[in-house]
Amino acid sequence: MRADDRRKATRKRNVTISLSLIGVFAAVLAVLFTVDALRPQSGTSAVAAGESRLVRSDSHRLQTAPDGKVTLVEFLDFECGGCRAYFPVVEELRKHYAGKITFVVRYFPLANHYNAARAARAVEAAARQDKFEAMYQRMYERQDEWARKRVPADEIFRRYAKDLGLDVTAWDKAYQDPATLARVEKDAADGEALGVQGTPTFFLNGTKIQPLSSDAFKAAIDAALAK
């Protein structure tokens, strides 16, 4: 193959890859802006000193930057296809910016997703045993097992707890505890107060962003770090 032909073939292949990526993120965007019209309105709780509606003292942090300069907050729904699509992007960002960015997760289960609130309760129950991150990851890795089904996924989530080595009796108790649901609803109420309408919704240092690629995410974070 001549050099000119090789260059043309390479350009064509790069264009195809770029268009494929655009298609993936366009599909994510369609899911992303699902309006949560079916959510029951819940009251917002008071904001204590040193807290904000974006980050509470008990908000779950996947990792923390010592300098606290840049914080990325995600309001998510474990049954949301868009959140599942962004999961590997967030995992990549965590590795890329280890020690530089604080990553915060907030629950925002959509009412039209049958098992979303149950999934959030399952993750919160795992958090009681310091297994938040492990259950958070398991929900996305196994989402096809339980999502988009109109039957309770309680036993599936219980199996996840067992597989992760949790005290299942304690997990059961926490899963059924009204305080666990109240904890989930507090996150959702904060999201509503901040104008969150769909998932995933990201806030970078308090500013809502919706980057449609890993590179766009990195550009926004790099700009925040450079300030």
C-alpha cells in the first residue's frame, strides 16, 4: 500500500472511531436528561456549619485530595443507563487524578426506576460496614442482572452483600432500617434543592457540568486545578 493510501486509511479509521465515540456519548446524553417528574417531593434538611447542599459531613467520598482544592460531586442513580456509561469514565478520572481531586457520590434514585431506591439502600447498608465503594462498583458491574425489571431485587442485593464478605444479618437490618432510606432521601432532597433533574449530574467546585467525553472532563478538571 502506498504512503498516501496508508494515510487516507488511517484518517478514515480515526474518523470512524471519533464518530463512534460521539454516538456513545449522544446516547448517554439522551439518558442523562431524563426528567424525574415522578419523584415524590421530599423536604430539605438544614445545612450545618461547614456543610453545603453539595457536600455534607456524611457524604460518601470515593477519594479525598489533601489540599481540598477541587471537588467533583456526582448525583447518581444506580439503575440509570447513563450513570452506568459514565462509571468507567469516573473510574479512569480517579486513577488519573489520584491525590488531586476529591470525588463525592450523592444518591439521586429516580422514581420511575423500579429498583433504584432499593439499590441506593443496599449501597448505604454496605456503607455501614465500610463497604460503600465495593457495593457501589458491584451495582454498576452487575447492573444488567437487576435493572429495568419490575420485580424487587432485594435478594440479588443480599447476594452481593454476601459475596463481598459483609455480615449479612447486619446488612439485612440496615437495609430495612428507615434511617437508611432517610439517608438516601436526604441526598435526593439536596439534589432537588440544587436543581438536579436527571442523572448523572456533576458539579465541579460547585458549578454544574455535563462533559460528553473523558477528554472534556479532563479539560474541565485541569482548568479547575490551574486556578
